[in-house]
Amino acid sequence: MKHIAIMVPSFPVPSETFVITEIKALQKAGHKVSVITFEQCENDIELPCDVHVLKKTQLIDTVFSLTELPFALIVKGIKASVRQSAISTTSLLFFATKAAEIIKVNKIEHMHCHFMHNSLAYGVVAAKLANISVSSIGHGHDIYVNSADLQAKVHECDFCVAVCEDMLKLLHRFSPTKAKLLHCGVDTEIFQPDTLQANKEIKLLFFGRLVEKKGLSYAISALANLPVEIRPKLDIIGDGPLRSALEYQVDEMGVNDYIDFVGAKKPQDIRNMAKHYDGFLAPFCIAENGDKDTGPVVLKEAMAMSLPVITCDVMGCAEIVDDSVGYLVESRNTQALTRAINQYVHLSKEQRSKMRLAARARVLERFDAFKQAKQLSDWIQQA
């Protein structure tokens, strides 16, 4: 089995649980996995593999290392660099040569780049210099906002992964043979349902970054629209630039007693808290700058813990949620969101219990990380 290097801008990032989940699943499938990154973050996340950081050193040393490579590989690396315009050829070759050294020393055989912006820009050049196969996976911002040189980068890949059908259609424009569909998986051994607590009132949960594309302003308005006698409570776990604005909206709409900003929590804490809730509320939307969630892992994590979900029809959400596991409503439609919450509140305990079981079953069937990793492993072995 090939030794795989995962290339990411920074690692480990608490909000990007899918990277560590994929690493562990690939290891379970039989691969040795390393990480190549530009920044190693300081936090208490347990690292599942070796991490190599691309640090800036003297240019003269890099030039010398580059000239030690076979001439044919230098030509390949230069060609992959000059096809891109967003990053200078000098920068691409500088860091790619450093990455190629890491690849050579550690006998890495395949480069898999998460996000199709800068990490892929450097990753494809490094792979050419090291003469190994390379693949990539897109996630959202890197496809729809920071998409410079996307066609050129896809051209250099042996294959590229889309995490939802809409993204697949876009990548097919660049290469119908290289683009493949694979939803991000969830570690179903970690995200499991716990013994549920009996709530007198319905309690909903949200966890994630407090940014525009999460659509929380619509959730606040939707809850405010409901009569107080049936209005559920909502706990918002997470932090971000919109927290102050959202807290102001809650105060202005007079729903302080129903919405609580819990703040950031560790993933383990969130998993332990999930048993106290009756459902997951995630009214995603497309941000003004075009940023959007493409196949939100958070929906799958919630469903894996047997939480029915109320979400919106943005990108891959329709591939995750149907009426057996929750509600899918029009994005930015507060009235539709209000109706969905109202319908869920009025379900019987038996109906909600059935929906909980279906949510878990759907993740096990379609979004189990190990099953997804086996498919990715097959593609990497063939590259």
C-alpha cells in the first residue's frame, strides 16, 4: 500500500475534523500516512501521524537541492509552475522543492491535497519534482471563492475529488475523466448515539463557526416567529466574527430565554452534550462572497449521533438529508424554516424516535469514513 502524504495549509485545525478522520480511515485501510503543511497549529488534538512543516530557509540551499534532481523532473516541475499565475514561479518552486525533499526522505508515494487553493498549487509542483502521483479534494471556499488557476491545477492531478454532485459538475468542465465524487465520511465509532435524556421541551443544537454561510440569522428569526408555548430552545456552540451581531439580533427579537451562545467547545465535549438535544438546526446559505458549505460534515456528525436535522437546500445538503431523517427547506426562507421547526416540534415521541434511528442508519450506509477511505485508497493505488 502506498505511503500517502496529506498536504494542507495548516494542521491540525479543530474545525476541519474531516482531515484527521480521513487520515485515520486511510491508516485503517492499510496506508502509512504523513502530513505536509505550512503551519503546525498548537492545540491538544492528538496527532495520528508524522507532520512535516515547510519552513522558509535560504534560497541558495533550495536552488542547490533543485539542481540535484533529474533534468526531466525539473522540467515537469517548472511546467507545472508556469501554468499557474496566482503564485510566483519562484515561490512555487521554492516550497515545492522543500516538499520534494520530504517526499524523497520519507519514501512517500502519493500526494493528496486537501483544498484546491495554495496547498494544491504547491502540491502538484512538488509531486512533479518528486515523480509521484497526486490528487486533490475540494471543500467550498477553495472552489467557489479562492479558485485561482483551478483548471491548471486540476490538469496536473491524476484525479480530483468532489464532495457533492454540484461540485462534480463544475470539475467535470475541467476534466470529465479525472473528477470523481466522494462524500466526506464520518467516524461512526466516535460519533455514536448516547442514552437520550428526556426533555420536557424540545431542545435544538447548532455547532460550527459563526459566519455568514451558516445562516444563523435565519434560525434566530424563525424561532422568534414561533409562539412561545411551542418555541424550542436552541444552543449555539461555536465562535466566530458574527457572534456579536447574532447576540444583538437575539436581544432585539426578545428570544434571549430561548437561545444560548455556549461558545467554542472541544469535539469530545460536543459529542458528550449531544444526548441532551432533540435535533440539529443548520440553516446554511450562500454568503455574499460566494462561500458556501458543499457537503457539510457537521450534518453527518449530528445524524451519526441520532440527531434529526433541519437544514437548507444548499449544495450537497440534499444528498445528505431527506424527509426520513429531517427537513430540507429553501435557503434564506425564514417562513419555510419556521414551518419546518413547527412541524418537528409537533411530531410525536414515536415519530421523532423513528427519525433518530433513520438518521444514524443513513450515515452508516452512505457516509461511513472507513467505506469512503477504501474507495479513495483504490483510486490512489491505481494512480
